[in-house]
Amino acid sequence: MNRYFLAIDAGTGSIRAVIFDTLGNQIALSQVEWVHVAEKGVAGSMGFDYDRGWELAVKCIQESIAKAHVHPNEIIAVSASSMREGIVVYDKNKNELWGVANVDSRAGEEVSNLKYHNPVMELEFYKSSGQTFALSAVPRLLWLKNNRPSLYDKATYFTMISDWILFKLSGELASEPSNAGTAGSFSLVTRDWEKSQFTQCGLKDLFVPILESGDVLGKVSSKASNETGLSSNTLVVMGGGDVQIGTAGLGANALGDAVVLGGSFWQQVVNVPSNTTLSDAMLLRVNPHVVRGVSQAEGITFFTGLVMRWFRDTLGGGRSYGELESMASKIPVGSHGILPIFSDSMNYGEWIHASPSFVGLGMDENKYNIGSMFRALEENACIVSAINLENIKAFSGVSPKFLIFASGASQGALWSQILADVTGLEVKVPVVKEATALGVAMAAGIGAGVYKSFGEAGKNIVKMERMYQPDLANFSAYQEVKERWIKVYSKQMELIREGILEPMWKAPGV
């Protein structure tokens, strides 16, 4: 009998089901977009519709099985990933009560109150969990307690959205470190909940058991089997948060491995020891990896891919990304001094960005044009990535020897070379660039006994497509560009703090 894995990936904008064989080859995919709806009258809200979400998940599962032309009995294991930070709350009978998606920001007042009443609490929590209050579960659950008390009274458990998918398949509630860790109230060292943090914040115990990615939760329940068409013999295996399990899907499983994920947001992720001492500066986020004993220091660059889409659609004149890159390749290093002001380097403790702008434009159309602005945007994304990587090295002592570059941006040859030139590191681009689903398949394979570990799965499955070596002359030139950008961004932030301009984004409570 042939053997296959089913990976379910619940992202911010869509949910998909992907079937892989045991060699990591994608056999079939079904994907549908979904929408997270704001609650009426609740500013900053982004609710998670678990009823509609499950309907769409079932649709994707059924379609992927049909497209793959496989028998349900041949799917030996299923696992899931999701957008991080999103949570689902349940009553004592495991019925869903309430849910929010990842960047729900309704709890700004709760964040402010936590900081006001105990100014050192956030730092204390951060040193254990690597998380701040900005996107953690604590202020959101406090919002539920303060604004929907009847729901909070019934609340008995909460999980992450990937755990919710596995619950719908198996009927069992549990979570795992890589996604649960983004909820805060979690220990990077023990890889388990820090329940006392809920108590300090005035919350009750809502915690579910913690299993590790690749652990078997159960089997597909008869109810889920009837709904989805999956076999009740199929194992349900713990998955992970999209970034962490995605880096596993890129083969980044050893200490010191580093990944730049170039999607709508860019993440710069470096594997560090789980007992790394966290900095009081709270510049960076630190999350549990799906690999046991390993954490990941993470810098986040806001809206990078969305900015490129905006530029293409508004100023690009109908050109494709490939055409814009071709124009940009004719522009010299430094883009004639153009400095884009969009995302700042990460400051997790005070997360706020300047107002979007281009600085340094001139009137010479031979220098200041669509091609040079596009190159400046590519350079800027790499400069912010380099700053975040330098900050990771400064507090962890871990210095990557190369970067794995993945997601949509890695399709650009120029962008890949600029990343190498700006960071001074070799850049490797894998064959499989959308790696989250592949990482989920690896987790399913570990649960089914096909692989012993993520490390073994990565060595057997992950292949590199292209390599880029840094140009040391360009590296030197980019150091000067980076220093100018830091100074200009600092001046732009003064305008934000004076209230003259509106920030591109700011965290709740800032």
C-alpha cells in the first residue's frame, strides 16, 4: 500500500490541504480564501469564525483527496499548522465559544493597564517566554473577561488555531510549544505553560496539555471521518506554528541555522539554545522551535511583501515583478541614495513604525524612476533583515554561516543577490519555497514513524535550487547605506512621536 501524509495549513488569508508522499513530493493541493471578520463596534478586532472555518477545512480535505486519487486508508497521518497567536476558547464540553485571528488588536486598553499597574511585569514574562503583551493571549483573554463576562464564565480551555484543527479531527485538546509559545505565559526552557502568569494577570487556568510537534494526539474520530472522508485509522499528529514548522520544512533544524522568510511580512529566524538569556531591551521575539531543545530568535519586518504589491499595482505601470526586477538590475548599488521608510527594525518592547515614505528622491529622471525605487525597496528589505540578524547575534552570540531564503521574495534573483551582498552571507534558495505544508508533512511522518526527527526528514527531503555568494565590495557599500537609513529613520520617528505624522502600524498599548 502506498503511504501519504495530509498537511493542513490555516494561514491568515486562506486555508489549504496538501497531500505529500513519504519522499516529500506534493501530490495534490486544495486551497480556499477565508476572511476574519471584525466584531461590530469593536475597534481593532479580527474574529476567527470557527464554524465557517471548519466548513472550508472540510472542503479542502475532501478536494485534496479527490485530486490525489488516493484511497483514504493510504493517508496514514494528518497534521496541521496555522497563523500564530490566533486562539480559540472552549467551554467545559469542548464547544467553541470565541476565537480571534493573529493580528487582532482589540486589547489595547488591557495592554496599557497591565503595563501601568505593574511596569516590570512584561519584562519578567518576556525573560521566560520571549513574548511581549502585544500579540499574546493574556490581554485578549482579559478583554473577553471585561467585555464578554458571560462567555468568560463558561470558558474552560483555550488552544491555538492549529490545535483547533487537530481537535476537530480527533476530539482531543492539546497544544504544542512552537505555537503555544506565541501565546505567552510559556517557558522556553521547560517548553510548558507558566500558569502563574495567568494568575498574576487575574485570569483563570484555561490551559490544555502540551505535547511536542510530531507526537500522536489520537486518530481521526468517527464524526470527523464522516465529515471529511478521512479514514478513522489515520493518525492525528501535533503540528506547529507556521514560521517554526516552515523553517523545519526548509531543513533549518540545527543550532545556528538561519532563515529569511520573504512573504507579506518578512521574518528573520535563527536557531538558538533554549536556555539563551534574553535581553532587557526586548528588541526581538524568541519562540520555541518544533525541534526539542531549540528556540528561535526572530526579527519581523512589517508589510514588506504588501509594500511591493502596492508599488507594483500603483506605480509599476502594469509591469510584473520580473519586469520590475529587470529594470532594477540596471540600477547601481544604493539606488542613487533613495531610502524607503516603511518597516523599522524590530523593537518588540515598543513596536511602532514610521509613516510610509521615500526619502532622497531627485528630479533627474535617469536616476530617480520606477527601476531605482523598486531596487531601493529590495535593498531596504535586506537592510532591515541585516539589522535584525545583527541584533540576534548581539544577544545570543549565534552567528549564522549562511541564510536560507524562502517564500515569494526568493523567486527574485536580484533580491536574493542583494540579500547576500547586504548581509555578507551565502544565500541558499530551496527547491520548495513554500515550506510550511512540507514541515507539517514532516511532523505527520514523525508521528507515523516514517522519520525519526525533523533533522532526519530535512536531510532526506530538502534540496537547494540556487546559491548566491556575497560581493564584498557591495557589502562594504551597503554598510554606508545602512548607517544613513538608520539615521533617517530615527528622524522620521521624531515626527511620529510629535504627532505630526501617523505611524504605519503600532502595537496595542503603545
